[in-house]
Amino acid sequence: MMRGTQIIGHAVASVAALLLCAGLAPAASATDGPARSNPAAVRLDAYWSPARMADALSEGPGSGLDTGSASPAVDGPRPGEIIPPSRSFDGIPQAGTFFWTDASGSGRTCSGSVVLAPGRDLVLSAGHCLKGYSGTAPRRDLAFVPQYHDGLKPFGVFPVKNNGVYVSQQYYDLGEHAGAAYDVAFAVTEPNQDGTRLQDAVGGVWLLTGTGYDHFPVRMIGYPAGAAKPLECWSRTTTWVSDDPADPGTFSRIACDGFVGGTSGGPMLVAWPGGWAVIGVIGGYHTGGNTPKVSYSAYFGSATQSLYRAATTGAPPAGPAS
């Protein structure tokens, strides 16, 4: 188990290399000239009314929903395991929720977090949340609302750019179960209604890769669909080797109560100098877990590094095979 400064010591070389390759300085850059109003954000701010946001449903099976998997019944609490409680709160600026409409016009939602990036415009989430929006797929009112709570949008609405969703090609090719180890996504956003870039408005968290599976303490944040406020829970991540051949791989596992549908994509955070760093997102094994008491994350390794570089350099996003 990695504790305290051991986490930082183990991670610093990996994160420094990743961010230097991306050309990212530790502090956000100044904005480039005066901000201008963004008409797309103005439209989405009007569309995503408090009522529409409250009615949005979780995307797919997500975290904490019983999908009827035929796997061995180990996906959940272990005998005698203590499950830390979650609590609702007003959130933090660097975490928020995506809203969009599905093909039938129903509102959908998943969680996400703002990660430090050269363009000051990047959100991290789960692949199963955003996989329908890479390539030339229609956006259908897709936007990110940081620190959404009680029907409020304290920092405004940030539209996701056209062709701005990045999910690995392996995830498309293998599918959300066989490709569970690649269940990570990035979304590149446009400025909000006032023309302010996302990271300039709310800051961001460091993205850590190659740091192992075991971390303590971990602060997990997620937005249950239809809830007025997000949840947070303090726990630890441990190594989980899949017992389900349909969802192969090794994942981070965390016990926290109450993380139901909609929390998918929510960050698993560790303390980092000056703020927070993210070491996982709710997803991966069984798209985040079949019970609300235990969640999972795909491992943040070389595949996540490659995806981050693609999103920050403007490379063409992957997409489903034709």
C-alpha cells in the first residue's frame, strides 16, 4: 500500500515526463486576449435548464447498477469488508458532469474532471460515457458543467468541440467489456458563455499515470443521475484482477457506498502539491461495478498517456470501425 509522500515520490517522474512532453507548465497560462461570448455556450446554457438537468438519466449500465452479469459473485463487498460512507456536498470546481441528449431526445449524464492541459480545455471521463461522440458522431447538445449542484451552473456551460472526444481505438474495437481496460475518455471543450476557457475558470487536477493500483487516502467524487448534489467518499484503491473472462484485465478497486448510475467517469483523487491529482475514473471492470458499494477504474498507464497526447495535440480522434 502506498501512503503519504510515497505516492508523490513514485509518481513524480511519470507525471513530469507526461506533462513535459505535452508542453504543460505547472501553472495555467494567461488568456490570449480579451474573451468573447461563445454563441454555442449561450444556446446550451438556455437548453440545459435546471429541470432538464435534474431529469437527465445515467448513460448505460454505469457504476452501481446490476447488469445481470453472469460473472462469479465477487463484484461487490467482501465478507466483513467495511464500506466507507459517501456524503452529498456542493462539489469542487474541478469536478462536474456532462449533459447530452440521446438519439431519442432523452437527457443523459456522466461525471468528469478537469485535467491540466496546454489548451486549458480538457475534461477526463470514462470511455463508456462518451464513446458515441468521437469522429463525426453528432454532439446532441453535449456539454460539461463544472461543480453543478442544486440546478446551478456556477461557472457556466462548456460545449464539447466537434470531433473533440477522444476514446482509444482499442476500446472501440474490443467493446466496453472485452475492452474494459481502456475505459477512459477525454473531451476537448469550447469556452463558456463569457468566452472563458475551462481551466481558466476552474483550474485543474494533475493527471498521474504509471503510479500503481494501491493508493491511500483517495477522494472519489461522482454525480448520481437526478441528484441535486454530487457525492464524495474517502477510501483506498487496491488491485483487482478480473474474475470475469468477459471483462479481462487488472483494475483499481475502491469501496465507497452510494455510487450509482451517473457517477461513471467521476475522478479518484489523491492529494498533490497545490491541489489534487487524478489516478482513476469510475469505469473499467463491469463499466464501474455492479453494486453501489464498490467501484473500479481502468489502470492509468501508457494507453492513457497516448490518449492524453492525442487530445492535447489535436490528433484526429479514433472511432468505431466502419
